[in-house]
Amino acid sequence: MKTKTLVIIALVGAMLVLHQNGVRAGWSVRQLTSGLSQASAAQGQIVGGVGPNGACFWNAKTGTRSDLDYLSSSHYSVVLALDGNRQVGLTNNYTRFPYNVYYYVSHAYLWNGSSASFTDLSPAGWMASECKGANAGQQVGCVSHYLDVEEYGHACLWSGTSNSFVDLNPGSAYYSIASGAWAGWQVGYSFPCQPNGTSEAELWHGSAASMVNLGAGLALGIYGSQVVGESGVGHACVWSNVFSGTGVTQTDLHPGGFDTGADLIGVNSSATAVFTGAQVGYVVQRYGCDSQWGPEYWDFYYAALWRGSASSFVNLDSIAGSNGDTEATGVFVSGDGEIWVSGYIEDQGCGVGALLWHFIPGISGTVTLNNYVGDITQVPVTVEVQSTSSTTAIETDTVSLDSAGNYSFIPTTQGLSGTYNVVAKASHWLAQCVPTVLDTDGSGVANFSLINGDVNGDNFIEDQDYSLLGVSWYSAVGDANYNVNADLNGDGFVEDQDYSIMGMNWYASGDPF
């Protein structure tokens, strides 16, 4: 169980390895701004949310933030979704009512990239509204005759103006919320009976009459033919083939490994956003105990990524190295397999920080250069990708190691997926082959431990290597007969220790290279 802290932690990259040209393969994470902030949506390196000054969006590539609104004790705003150059969300204003009573009232807002471009989408006749999703010029959310827009709301649809409002609430529903949109379709959920009853995941196509029930649960996001949300048993899930009319399937994404711990009451999960087969959300553990004041409960949230199955779960919280709660709120996948995930970290309710996780597909791992005390960052390592049926290289890259022996490279060969032989060789070390499973994006992990003593680099330790060692015997760096490849331990001298290393590995041979 993780321990919550009272300050936002300093975030560092985890599971990161450096490519020789400085590009990182694997996962990285960064906090988008100092101070209180929260990221709610991702569209590549453009991320929407709320910053120190209210609703905003960040350009993670340039490191800039564009403020869309202002923040004060009587006003709050947030971006909840992105649609090209448009941003949607809500503003919350401290509003005066009769008898000099004040309440916060939310209004759905649409921006076009600047604070001056806002459109208030709240339709006439409704007290409150909020916009939760957008795509292809349409916006979705809910409206209400009451202050609590979600508790007593009607799912709704806009097309850029308040006058375009369409009520999606089915006649049988007590209340409903639309949470996502894609290509003219909308998803959300309804409560057919009363508050705190069973929620039903819903799919609409522009009208209340078009509603299709997906079963018990919450539908929270949509992209293509996939809808994500939460099943009736409180598990993150994905519905596929939702436009087929028949054959809609539901896959449980709930991961294992979170159901142990003292005072643990239960574990739930939820998927909140989807993009081209990648789903994000969170896992939450609830702990509880009895006290003199009665039962007490506390929750721990872990940001999560899936690729269509429970077994594909990636714990984004561990990548952030977090002691606070983390949630993932948006996801974007590029054509070459890069993944951006927006989200935030919260520490016991005292502070919230906007986060952006970034994954670059590649082959990575560690290389141990055995019996070597020199600077491993100065030793190039050649890595080949071979099929399991041939020693012919499909891909060859020369990588540099960091001080811990980590490496990575981003394959240029397209379509690498399945099991391959990944082979590594350094100058006076033998080649080693590691069978490696590559994901559909060409990513995989291969770790090596290379045998030292191959002075001539022919992948075999034998007489010729011994002869070359003799030529350089008792030489040092700068001597005419000094051979860096005969200096097996990298201490700057060719002497007894190098001879011992060679003898220890005498007549060893490397894997085909």
C-alpha cells in the first residue's frame, strides 16, 4: 500500500532508457506546470485541463500553456475534452439567487483556442450545464434544472451553439449524462429509476430515440467502434463492435495484483478514455477500519493503461514514482505507435498536478559488460534483430549505454511483431542471442550479459586472441603496442588480470552474429 504525502512530489522519468541520438524509448512522465493543475484530455502533445489561472491547454512540445479563462474565489473553469483546435469544458460561477443567497452554477463552454473565443453552450430554460466530450464539431454533456448538474441531469448534444441543444435523455431515465462523442455518435449512461440505482451504459446517434443500451455500467469514452467505461460490477471494461447492431462484445480490463493488503475492503477500476485500441483510466483500492467515531475509509488511485485486455495493464502510477493518487484521463496514439496519456497526481487533497506520460516504442534493456571496470558509456554495442529461423539481420543498430548499462533503439523496420532473436555484441565481448517477444508496436525488452575475451572480434576466444594479448603485453594507454581490445578489463593496462579473464573464458564462442 502506498503512503500519501502532503506535498506534490517531484516527478522523474521511470523506465527510461536513452537512445544514442538522445531520443528516449520506453515511458517518461512530466509535470506540465508548477502549482495546482489538472490534465483532463490528450490530443498528441496538446493537453487540456486546468492550470493556475483556470481552463487552459498545454503544448507539451513547446512547453507553453494557453490560458482560456481566469481563476478566482468566485469563478472556476476547466477544459475536459479537445476537438482539433477547439476545447470544451465548463465554468463555475458564484451566482446570486433571490434572498441574497449565492451558489456555484456551472455552464458548458466551448473555446476556439483563446480566451476571447468562448461560447456559452448552456441552453435557455436550464439552470446548469457542463460539457464533457467533443468530436467532429459536436459537443456532449448534460444540463439540469438544478444546481447539481450530474445528479439530476439530462444527457445532451450541441453543435457549437446553445441553440443547437438536443436533449438525449430517454423518457424512461431518471437522469442521464453524455460523456463522449465520436463521428456523430455519443456515449454516456442513465439511471432508469432513482438516484443511487443501477446505471446503464448507453449509446446514442444524435437523438434520444436512437439510444442503444449496452448493459449495466457506465460508458465514458468512445473512439472508432470501441466504447470504454465501467461494467456493472465496478470493473474497467471495453465494448467492441458497438455499431454492428449484433455481436457487441464486452471485455473486462480489471487487472490482478491489487486485491491484497491489511484493511483492504475492495478494488474497483474504470476506463475513462480510448484511442485506437489504447484505453486509460484508473484502479482504486478502498481501505477501511472501525474507529471510535465509526467506520473510516480511504481510497488509493492508480493511473492505468490497457491495450484491449486485463493482461495488457500498465501501472502508470509506478512510472510516475508516485506516493499520491494518480488518474489517467486522456490518451492519444500516433501512427508510429507513440502514446501520450494525460492525467494528474493528487496528494491527500492538498494539491493536484497535471501530468503527461509519453511512450516511445522501441527495443530496450540492459547490457552487462562482464569483467570490465572502464567507462561503459564509451563502449558501442551492436544490436541485431533476427528471425527465429535465420541469422540474417533484419535490423542492425549501434547503441550507447548509460552508466547503468541501459540501452534502447527505435527500429526503422516496419511491422516487427512476435518473437524474434535479438543479438548484442561489443568489441571484445562475445555475441549473445536473447529470444524476445515484440509487441504490435515493435516494442520489447532484451537484457544481455556478455562474455569478455574476444580480442580480435571474431566471436570466438582462442589462440589468435592469446597472440594479440601477447603483442600488447604490459603496455599502457599511449604506448605504441597498446591495443584497447586487449585491455579486457578496461583499466588502461594489458597485464595479468586481462590474461586471467581470457583464461576463464578460453574456447568460448558467441551466438551467431
